[in-house]
Amino acid sequence: MKGRCPRPLDDGDSGVPRVSVERGWAKLEQRYEKTPINKSATIIYVSKILECIQSTINEAAINLLNGGLVAFPTETVYGLGADALNKNAISRIYAVKDRPKDHPLIVHVSSISHIDRWSRDVPDYATKLAENLWPGPMTLILPRTDIAKDFITGGQDFVGLRVPDQKFALLLLSEFEKQGGMGVAAPSANRFGKVSPTTAQDVFEELNQYLGNEDLILDGEKCQVGLESTIVDCRLQRPKILRPGVITKSMIEYITGLETISDELNEQIRTSGLLKSHYAPIAEVFLTDNPDEGDGFIALIDIETPKGAIRLASPRDSVEYAQVLYQALRLADRRKIKKIFIIPPSGDEIAVAIQDRLIKAAKK
Ligand code: TXA
Ligand code: MG
């Protein structure tokens, strides 16, 4: 996605939120560049860890085609993948996650050129978004074709599609497609309602006991974005953000030239990220700054740790906040901390996505 977002040519037009589009991109790209990509990855077979090279990516692709589950890294969070055409494999995802059956799954493909396999009558504005932002941390909800069965869409006539921007995810998807696969359905690789995993170790700790011997965890690298993709509902005349993320409202409005639809105009759609309680660690989350001795504390770096509290993360800005947040929540659980006090960031649009997750994490 780098470098393909239309950049402001000048600052002549008023009314277009160009500055924040530019700033958002600059920050995101900076982060991508700063985080080195590992040369190798590892597959964790439920009980053993193996070095991952092209041959193990091939093995993972074959595993998907044979009906196995493969957890894999994306730039947002780790996904729990299955062949999107295989009803049995998909039902195992629901069982492993303990997820309600009517919550649809996002289908992942390796390239925008595969969008027509899964969706039809794609509105122009959705094509613009896909062309500018894929591969990238954005999911589009589009009218489905016949191959998107009810067991993927939760019985809705719309399918969620995404091209992830992560080297190993793209290798895996390409190999899967080369061998005849159409798409990989992948929710975040956590139990329903819990914190999304951003490392293979998180997936292992959370799902190992529910996975079978035929399932794999592909250990690529730590997720560089750290928050789930922005979900854009493309069912109506204008885009509507169902789940905020690092692809922001300003970017979407800038690219499409359309104002996004506000909440009130949206009818009911089944998106688990819309549930009031979600993304929750075992510890209780409070969005206030008054921890007691031994409580966890998360805030931007320039905010001091209250006396006696245990600092779990000190991100420098909201991009870094997104990257480290889920690690910090999991760290609290590993250290058996019972309460976490969090001061969310404010001021920019990525902060909006973080606030969204934290408000849900705080509502048990
Ligand atoms: O970043 C992400 O999106 C990650 C990575 C693995 O790609 N995936 C992810 O999946 O977060 P999941 O299932 O944990 O969250 C996807 C959300 C769910 O709330 C689901 O209900 C919604 O997307 N969704 C998927 N397909 C949909 C559809 N056809 N209509 C409405 N909502 C849909
Ligand atoms: Mg999820």
C-alpha cells in the first residue's frame, strides 16, 4: 500500500481533511519502515516449533486445502485461517473460538484482482478504496457472489473481504490460491470477546488447548499495526465505518470524495466488533487515572506513572499505542494483575480506534 495513496498536490481546496490524511499516512509508513521484517518465520505445531521457509509456507497452504486450520500473522493481528469454501473447516473455527455462529468471517485474498470471485456490483467508491489501500489494514463489506456461502457471511447477502499487507500472509494466500484455493476465512485468532493476538506466542497460549494435531500456528513476526482492520460497509451510496482502525475516516473520505455515513443512518448489521463488550483481558479495565498499589497502568510516555502502579506500556504516540496495547493487556494477565487503569490517547483519528477498543474492553 505504501506510496499509492493519492497525496495532496496543494493545499488549495478547503473542506478536504488533507492534513490529517497526509499525517496519518506518514506516521503509518514510518512505522512500517522502522520495524524490520524478519527473514524467516516459524511454524508451531501444537507441541513443537519448526523453522519456517518457503517449504513450510507450502505445507501451511496444503494444510488449509486439506481442511486444517492455520493461524497466521497479518499486519493488524494474527488470524485463525481456514479454507473459505470448506464448511467443516469453518465450523471448526467457530468451535475453536467459541464464537456465535451468526457472526460472519472476513475472507482474505492475495490480490485485488480476486475481488470479483467473492463480490459483485462493487460500487465505484469501494473500488477506489481497494485500489488505494490494499494490501492494507482495511476490510470492505460488499455484495456477495454465490461462492460466499451463508456459513461465511452469517446468512447475510454481503461478504467481508481483505488483502492483508504482511509478507507471510501474502505468501501463504498466494500459495493457497496457486494450489486451487479461492480465499482464506480468518477471524482474529482469539477466543470470542477476548484480546486479539499480535504474536504467535499469544495465539499458542490462547488457542493451543482447542486446536487439533492437524492445525498449525505460523510464527511470522509481531503485528506492525496491532489493531484490527478498519471495516468499511459498502452496501449503501456512501461508505460507513463499522469498526474504526488505522485507515481513518479522513483517508476514506479523501480517497472516495464522499462523506462517510454517520451511525444513526446505519441499519443493523452483524459485526461482533460492534458488540458493547469485546477485546477484553481477564483483568478489569478502567479508563481512569487512579490506580492503587499493584494495579496496572497504561498511558502515553509523557504521562507519569501514579505511585505504586505497574507501568505496562509507555507509547510515544497513537500509532505506537495501537501497536503495543494488546501486548500490554496480555502482559497484565500474564502477571496476574487484577485491574488495569488506562488513559487512552486523544487528538487524532487513530486515537478514535484505540478509544473504541478500550471502551469495549472496559465494559465487561
Ligand atoms: O484485522 C482484521 O480484520 C483481522 C485480521 C485477521 O484480518 N480479522 C478480524 O476478524 O478482526 P474478526 O472476525 O475478529 O472481526 C471481523 C469483524 C467481525 O466483527 C465480523 O462480524 C465482521 O468483521 N464481518 C465480517 N464479515 C462481515 C459481513 N459480511 N458483514 C458484516 N460484518 C462482517
Ligand atoms: Mg476478533
